[in-house]
Amino acid sequence: MSLAFDDYGRPYIILRDQGSKKRMKGLEAYKSNILAAKAVANTLSSSLGPKGMDKMLVSPDGDVSVTNDGSIIVEKMEIQHPTAKLLVELSQSQDAEIGDGTTGVVVLAGKLLEQALTLLDKGNHPLKISDGFDRACDVAIKHLETISEEIDIQANEHEALIQAACTALGSKVVSKRKRELGKIAVTAVLDVADLARKDVNLDLIKIQTKTGGSVEDTRLISGILIDKDMSHPQMPKEVKEAKICLLTCPFEPPKPKTKHNINISSAEDYKKLYQQEQQYFVDMVKLVKDSGANIALCQWGFDDEANHLLLQNELPAVRWVSGTDVELIAMATGARIIPRFQEITPEKLGKAGSVKEVQFGTSNERMLVIENCQCTKAVTILIRGGSQMIVDEAKRSIHDAICVIRNLIKDNRIVYGGGSAELACAIQVLQYADEVSSVEQYAIRSFADALEGIPCCLADNCGLNPITSVAQAKSRQLQENNPRIGIDCMELGTTDMKEQRIYETLSSKKQQIQLATQVVKMILKIDDVIAPDDY
Amino acid sequence: MSQFLQPTILLLREGTDTSQGRAQIVSNINAVQAVADVVKSTLGPRGMDKMIQTGPKVTISNDGATILNLLEVVHPAARVLVDIAKSQDDEVGDGTTSTTLLAAELLKEAKPFIEEGIHPQIVIQGYRKALELALEKLEGFSINISRDAPEEKRDTLLKCAQTALNSKLLANTKQFFSELVVSAVEKLDPNILDRDLIGIKNVTGGSVTDSFLVDGVAFKKTFSYAGFEQQPKRFENPKICLLNLELELKSEKENAEIRIEKPEEYQQIVDAEWALIYEKLDIIVKAGAQIVLSKLPIGDLATQYFADRNIFCAGRVPQEDLLRVQKATGGQIQTTVNGLNPETFGTCGLFEEVQVGAERYNLFKNCPQSRTATIVLRGGAEQFIQEAERSLNDAIMIVRRCFKANKIVAGGGAIELELSRYLRHYARSVTGKTQYIVNSFAKALEVIPRTIAENAGLNSIEIMNKLRQRHAQGGEEGRWYGVDINGASGVCDTHSSFVWEPSLVKRNALCSATEAACAILSIDETVKNPKSDQDTKMKPRGQPGRPPMGMRR
């Protein structure tokens, strides 16, 4: 990128490593940026909707994952191009805030950029385009709010929530079981939700996966499941009315943290030392036992010696419980975490209805289920499935569904899916465009076209003719003044999404449109790219 | 005959590059121009952004100083531009692009004089004279706002913040953000206005308008150990204990060794260590602290101890956040708990841990000595938030300056044109070469409105003519005419359309641009030493000083 020449035609060296840098300016820069971003959006567009396809991604280590979740796909694609990376972050920020709709947001951004490219070719100033998009975005958001409907989340055994969860699950590999999984997700969220404050702490829902069985075997445990078994095979497999002692110290003689050395000079001393160590074990077990605990969970490991003693004293114990599990168990059972044996008191024990070791299939794998906890503020969803890939994908799908339900609890307004909301907004934006006198008019119109791109894409993925079906839906929306007409992806014979009960949260749709517009505006504002030559 | 020839005198090391004379000045001017061209298109409300990739990092920015810094300019004369942009950034915080452009334009105007053989010093003198006059006039033109009522003053500050945000990504939400920025600056101590006390925290996700201001301190939840979730997450009027102390079971001294002679002593050592940590924790609890924050880690033992006693704790709090908490709550950071005095505790109206996007944040609100504020920025992508942060930084600096200086001028190129008009007028009363030079200074000032118009896609020649005519008519009405990027005519009274800037920004920009131009004009020789030998030779050969066996890693 030589920037200047002197009177003899020799280039100046103004920047460091000038020769190895590349500079793109003006229209060239816009186009290169837009094309890169569009490429990402195109990859994702076939994953949109209930009939969307999955992508198989192989990581550098050879791990294979199959997914339909937009944010995961773009994350694993390891995109290098800086502008394309913006779309990756776009998807992730939708994931962080809403948890669902990560594909839709990228596809919408791609459609907007496509429109922007045509406008640029016609000679529009990029900032006029972005101004127009911005105004159109405001109109679309306002319209979304007017067509949104409040639903009663309590009515009919939370039917509305289940439907919304089903919509989120509809596009995933587990769609066959969407009703069952949706119910599980709804129950899980309602168990931990604080309905008065409209707050759901998702940390309290633990999702545990286990390969084997089928997706139908997925179940909700109103308690905690940990991937551990009793420390000794002869310990009882079930403890009723459990009083749990949560320890963060090992069943071992205590060690000072300071570097230490024990010098033993005589056999007598050695014996003493041995006895003292033995005494420690006895004391420890006694302390636990005396407090009334009938099961001990320990964050660290313990000696075989201790294990044996525990068995003899009929005190079932579990070792190497992870820190996060310890915390969850403490929350659920009302236990206090005990840092050393001297501090065990009966008040610090947690209470649970039962602690049970369960075994799955023919494999020798066992898990511990802690149920009927004192304060059931934590639940676990145990996902089963034929292979690791299915289980992983099911986990992501359920996570999406949980997010949708959480958003509905926060804000119970919904819009209808199947592209109907986008179509309704597009119509509104088009009307608005006619009222604008300046150049932005064209950009606003293009925004409407981009919004129509979503139902188009949906129809395309479902094997329908995109143009006819979108045109039909649009004309029916206009004729009947009914914003709920969308694309009949499932071929149920009706295009009224209220009848099909395809619910999406208002917050998710709003966020999608806002975020996509924001990123497009940002890309449109870049007129100069300075990068290393291999860009 | 040959013995009578002068021997060649080697003055400089071999490979040294020298160039001198008039050609050198012209060449420097060209280089400066090339750099200024890069930032030119970022000026004004219709300015564009640059995307610069340095290694794996990508920056998208509209801020002149940031762009110049990332360009890694190596040309010695062009570096002067980078330096003035930086100094403008440090001193005023905004107006970096216009400073750079102005300096380059002054040089461009000087180029014909140099080529025609006018001595550079005469040009420099002329520029200095013109600057002096311009500054004097700027002072006269600027509008004093210190006597305004507080509400009006606040309104002025809002307008200034909006002008600063106009050219940035946040332009469409400038009302929202100007409100945020002005409220944040108002929270500060009006006498000092320490910029460090306004924290900006970035959280990806959400829309930009989800950003909010905390009248106190906010920071991201620190790493926590098991037991943390059992701590209370909300306090009203808590007592906050600030520590720079590790609360963990650990050896008190590094490398200490204990020698135990008898097995019985073993337990004593263990107990002693526990006693040490428990003693510390006990002191904190007894003193009545409800929130414990430490710069150093707070271990799992302490976390659980505090959880049992309904105390909230956070370890590994970043230094700057801790300092801000100290300022906001009126507490003092302690390095030991011995003799912990409840008087050193701070307090605030409300403490809460809340979910912001995917993160949990600790918020300290309604602080009694609220001399600090935190802006939590939300937005779609990482780069977006980073650019938003830079923009807000500019706006904060502008508002601060405005708060202090109390003088404003109208933007949109209006003030530059007015100064230009005045200088042209003045030039007619001068005899000699200075006349030309003052005239070119006046012409150079026009670069600002011209570039704004060009960037907005307007016909700059037509606009400039309209503006010159308005200003030439003189009087109060014509004075504030500047570029209007929205209207059909292209010009408007920018004062009445509220494009306001603190006069200090312009003052500093004029001064540093002129200084830079003069500095470059006065350089008539560059001696560039070749890269030192060691640098170039070391790399291929490895380290020659070492014996071969040093190859082992």
C-alpha cells in the first residue's frame, strides 16, 4: 500500500512493513466486507426453521459435532475474516442475551447486507443506507410490539410455555420428542423460577448427559444428579431420609501448608506416629457419625484406610465430588459446606429425601441421585440418547428451550413464528417508506425486502416454493389484516400461526432485528481496511 | 597533482541516509499529506470508520488518534502528526482528526511558498502571527455559559456531548448517551473531575440502548469458590470492608521449613495454621463487616466461613475497581486485619448482584460520597462495544472540558470559517510577504468545513461559496453558519441547531496544528542512521556471543 511518491517516483516508507500491508478503500472495501459477511450468513441459512438442516463440524482434534444451533456452527467454523467475525459475535451475543434465535439473527443480517450491496451499486451513500435501516428498524420494532400478544403462562397447565418450548425445539434433531422435552424444560424452569421477581437463575438447572438409551428416556430429576458412585462397592445403594455431610477436606491426616519434615529417630516414635494417624481416621469417622449424618460427600479423595473404616461404621461416602456440585448440593439440601472435621455440627447437615445410586443399561456406570431435597431449588435434566453427538445436540436444544421459557417468564408477550411476524413488519415498513421524502426511502424499502427474506428462507428450507408461498402469505395478511399468517412449514394445512401454535418470544424477535441492524450499520460505516497482505 | 586534492572527509557512518535543503521540506510535507489522507474521511457526522487489522486483533474506529496510532507510522516527519493527535487526545480527548487535518492543510498551503523560494522561517513567522490573531479572535467569539442557570448549563453540556458523538457509531442514540455521559460527569467532584473515576464496563449482548449508568461502582463477578452462592446477594446500607490481603489457608512464609521432633507436635502445627486464618476471619466478622472485597484471592475456606455468617465476599477484585469502590464508599483499603477499625469501612445505599447479559455484576449504588460513576455498555459485537467505549470516552472528555472551561463555540466548521474570514480581512492591512502567508493560513482553516461537506457527499465547492458569502455579510447572523448535512441547502446556523463544542477543543487544535506545521517546516535536513548492525546480524546468526553448547534449550 504505497501511499505517496516523491519527485523521482520513489515511494515513501511511511508505515512499518508498508510493503506487506494491504489497503482497501471505498466501494472496494464495502463490497469485500459485505461479501465475506454474506458468505457466513449463506452457510447458516439452510439451518433455519423446522425443516432446517444440520451441519457437521470437525474440530482440529477430530471431534465431530452435529448441530443446528447457529451460534455453535459459527463458533466452530473458526472464521478468520474480521468482518465475518462480527457476524460470529452477533450470533453469540444473541445467544448470551436470549439463548435462542441465533440462526435467524445471522440470516437477517445477511439479507440486510445483500440489500445494502444493491443500494451501494446504485450509488447511495452508505450512511444514508444505514440511516434508512435504522429508521426502518424502529418502525419494525414498534410494529412488533403492537402485534404482540400477552399470554397467560399459568393457564391450562402452562400450555403456552410448552408450546413456545416446542417451537424452539421444532427445528432440532430432537423434534420428534419435542412435546415431552418441552414439558421437561417447562417443569424444570418453573421449579427454579422466582415468579414474583420474574427471575430465573439458570445455574440452578443442571443438564447432565449420558450416552445410551434413547431420547425418550430423558427425564427430569427434582434434585441433583452427580456422576459419581459410592466410594466402596459394599456400601448401601440407597439412603432414605439422608442427612448429608458436605466436606471440603480429605479423609486424611491433616497436613500443614508450610513445608515440613518429620524426623523419626526411634522405632517407638514410628509406632506413635502410626497410631496417631490411625487415630485420626477413627476420630474423623466418629465426628461425622456423631453429628447424625448418614452420608458423607467429600470434595477430595480418601485413603483406602478411611474407606474401610467408613464401611465398617456403616457410613456411606462419596469422594471427588466437584466444587460446583458441592455448591449445588449445598443449595438444594440446605447444607453448609464444612471445611474441617472439628466443625461438624448437626445444624450444618443437609437433608434430602433419598440418595440413591442408579445404574444405566448394561454398562457398569453409576450415578448418584439426590432427590426430595429440603429446599428444592435445584433440578437436573438427565439427557439420554443413542450417541454422544445426539446427546450433545439434545443438550443444546434443551438449553435453547429453557432460555425461551425463561424469557417468557420475564416478559410474557409473544409474537407468532413461521415468518409471520417478519412479514407483518415488512408490510408496515413498506407503508412507512412511502411517507419518507428523502433518499432513505430506498433503504427503508430494502429493509422490508430483507425482512421478507426470512419467510422466504423458511419456505425454501421446507421445500416449498419460496416466492409463491411468501406472496400468498403476504396477500392474505393484507386482505385479512391478520399479522399471524406465515409459512406452513409443517404442512398442517393452515397458515395461521395461531392455529399452528408457533409461539416466539417478543424479546427474542426484537433483539434479532435490533442486533442485526446494529451490526449491518457497523459494517456499512467501514470505508477503509488496512490489514496484512494475506487478508 | 593528486596529493594536493582534499582528502575525503567521512563525517557519517556508512549507509547513513541524508537529505537536505528545500527538497527535503517538500518531501516531508508530502509524507504528512499521505498520512492525513488516511484519516480525512473520518471527519464530521458523515465520517466513515476504518478497519485496521494488527495481528489477530481487529479494530474498527472513527477516532483519529486511535487510527494513527494503529497505523504504525515510521516516517519521521509523519510521526509528528501522530504525536499531535495523541497530545490532542490526552489534553482534550476529542478533535484529533481535525487537528491532524489542519496541520496537513497548513503544510500544503506552505508548499508553494517553499517551492518558490520563500524562506521557511518567514512562513513560520507568518503562521505564528496568524495563530495569535486567530486565538485572540476565538476568545472573543466564544460564548460564555458560566452565568447560565444550572438547567441551561446542563442543556449546553448535553449539546456538546451530542456534537462529539455525532460522528460516531452511536450517532443515532446520541440523545440517550449524552444524557448518560452528562449524568456521569455530574457525579464527579466538580473541582477535580478525575476521568479515572468514571468506569466503563463492556458487556456483549443486548442492544446499545440497554446500556445504563450506575451511580457508584459496578464490576464483573470475580472468580468464586464453592459456597459463594450461599452468600446473600443484596444489602441495604452495608458495611464494606476493603482489603489487600489473601484470605486463605496457606503457609505464612515462603520457603519456611518446620522440623517436628515428636508426633504430638504435628497436630499443633496444623491447628496453628488454622488458628491463623480463623483469627483473621473472626476479626473481620467481629468488626461487623457485611461485604468483604479483596484485591488478592479469598479462598474457599473463607468463602464458606463468610457464607455461614451471611457476609458477601469477592476476591481478586481488579485494582482500579477496588480504588473506585474506595472513593465511592468512603472506605479505606487495609493491608492487614490486625486492629481492624470499623471506621475504615465504607458504605453505600444498596449493594446487589445482578445479571447483565451472560455475566453477573456486582453493583454498589447510591453511595454517600458518590464521586464516581460507572457506565455499563451493551452492544452486539465486541468491536462495536470497543468503538462505543472510545466514543463515550471522547464525549466524557468534552463534557469535562466544557464543565471547566465554560466557553463554547459553534461547530460544523462555522468557527473555522469565521476565523478565516477575519484573517483574510486582516491580511489586507498587512504589507509584505506576511500578507500571503496569513492569507494561506486563512485558506487552510477552510479545510474543516470542506471535508465535512465532502464526507457527507455534498458539493463542497458550492457549499464553501455559500458559507463564505454568509460569513462575509458579517454581523451576528452570519457568524455561526456552518455545514448542514441534513438540509437541502447544505448550510445552516449551527449555533441555533445546537452543534456546540467547547472553545478549548478548537484552541488546542489550532495551537498544536500550527506548532506541528512550523516544526516540520523548520526541518531542512534529515539524517537517518542505518539500523544498528547488531540488530540485523543477530537474527540470522543467533547469539554469536554464546558458546555452541548454549544451543541446548
